[in-house]
Amino acid sequence: MKKTATLFLFAALTLQLNAQISFGPSIAGTQNDINYLGGGYLQPFGEAMAFGLSQGWYNTAKVKKTLRFEIGFTPSVAIVPSEFQTFTIDPTKLEELELVNPSDNVTPTVFGEDNAGVRLRYSDPNLQGLANAEFNMPSGLGVSIAPMMAIHAGIGLPFDFELSGRYLPTTGIPFLTGSEIGMWGLGLKNDITNYIPKGGLIPFSIAAFASYSQLNLGQDIEPDANNDKRIDMEASAFVTRLLVSKKLLFITIYGGVGYNFLNSSIDVSGTYDYINPGNPLNPEQSITDPISISSTGGSGWAGNLGLRFKFLVFGYVNADYTFGTYNGANLSLGFSWDI
């Protein structure tokens, strides 16, 4: 079961990353230049994966009775808006680099088109004749979605609470050499109609929900080159929601609104060829572990609407769409003992 889930879990992610992020000579300039350009290129990746952690946690506001449970398989995607598929380089933020064409300053992010990015060069004329002194920013992967998948489980607790969780032990991604991923999360739902005067007369379910989850993803940049070039990402999401749902025969209409508190960090490690503008006598050197960025981007208000269908007494399938800083689509299939 775990191997099968893992295989499905990263089929889409493999397609996304199998193009292999390659920085080439674009690790260049001062450390501030490297982090500015690397952050602009990579930051949407961490933010989208963090947003993906906020999806697929519920398919009804109704809280299960004590010890009744649910288990499901939940694939989802975070849909990257067009504004996060490109990065506009501000030349005033560059220290040792400049745009070859000042009017050409919009370059792909990791989710952008699979075309070479804008052309940069060292602003010091003494360095412009060196190899790699003029170069393109990296291309995007040509994919504008961030896939996510989880095995989801929930169980009813006393006092109208329901505990849910998701877990994936650290494992390699099938068909993607030099990769590893791990994920875990916990959520808690509580029926709040008990706190509303005459809440038992309300003809629909209302609940409060909160969850925390974390994802770790690592990928060798050049897995077949036997070097130490690597990207490591950590994303986390703290989610709050007010949930409402209404069951009509075998169909449940549900929705939620709340706030996503998202964090992501990306580290690019390894040794890269590098021109050191501070050493004109020996400028062609190497740099180790050049990029370390973090972001709370993607945080903000979010809401979703969905439908759940029951079949064969205990089976269910549901689909919903999430609106937020990023958008998202979610599909679940599972078994629920909640009648």
C-alpha cells in the first residue's frame, strides 16, 4: 500500500522536476546578487508547495462520532498564477551585475516557460571579456502547477472533536534519481453548533478547523554527474478554517474560509564555478552553498467550495477548488464510517 501510494504520489511531481533545474553559469555576482536572482527564480516553488499543504484536509463540516473513522487518498495541485511564473529584475538591486538589454528584464521563474531567461553580464568592464562573464538566467520548467498528494485519515473523538492526520516517511521519489521527500501533518475539527444558542436547530453543519503540516523535499541538480549540487526545500502550513456543509441524500455540499500561515525555505548547496569580482587577478573561482532563501509568501485568506458523493454505503469521492494567493484543485477517494 505504501509503495503504491508513493508511486502515485509523485508521478506528477516527477513530470514537473524531471526537466532538472539547472543554474549553469547564473550563480554569479556578489552574494546579494546570487540571493536576489536565485530567490526570484526559486521562491514561487516553495510558496506553491506550502500552499499545497493547505488543501485536502476535509470534505464535510460534520464531525464524526467517537471512534468512527475515515481514510482516503488525496491528490491535489496548487495552480501558479501568471504573476508568479515570471520575475522582473530590478537593476538597482544588482551590485556586480547588469542587464545586457535594460529593456529586457522579465525572466522565467521555476514555473515559467521553458525558454532561456534574460541575459546578464558583469558591470565591471575588466571582467566582461572572461568566460561566463555574460550569461542567461535559467529557463523555467514549462509547468505552472505544483502537485501534492497524501494518504489522509481521521477519527472521531469525544466532545465533538475529530482528529485527522497525513504522513509520508522520508522516501525517494519514483523515477527521479537523487530525490527524497517526507511529509506529515495533524488537523483538529470541532462542531461549534453546541456553542450557538439553539444550535441543534440549524439545518446544516458548522465546524472550526485547524491544521499544521510540513513537507521536506530534496533533489540533486545533476544526479548523474557525481557532484554535490543539490536543492533542499522545507515548507510548512498552519491552516485555520470555518467550515459549513449540508448533506442532501448522498451528496454533501461543503465550503470553508480562513487564513493560511505559510512558510518555505530553499537552500542550494554544492560547489559552482564562479567569477569573484573582488579578485581581479584570479577571478575564476568556485563558490559553495550559494543560495539560502526563506519566504512567508502565499500566506493570506483562502476559501474553498466542494462536493462529496457517497457510494456503496461507506465509499466516497469528493472534489473542491480553493481560492487564495495561489489557487488549487483537490480530489479525494476513500472510505468513511460516519453514518
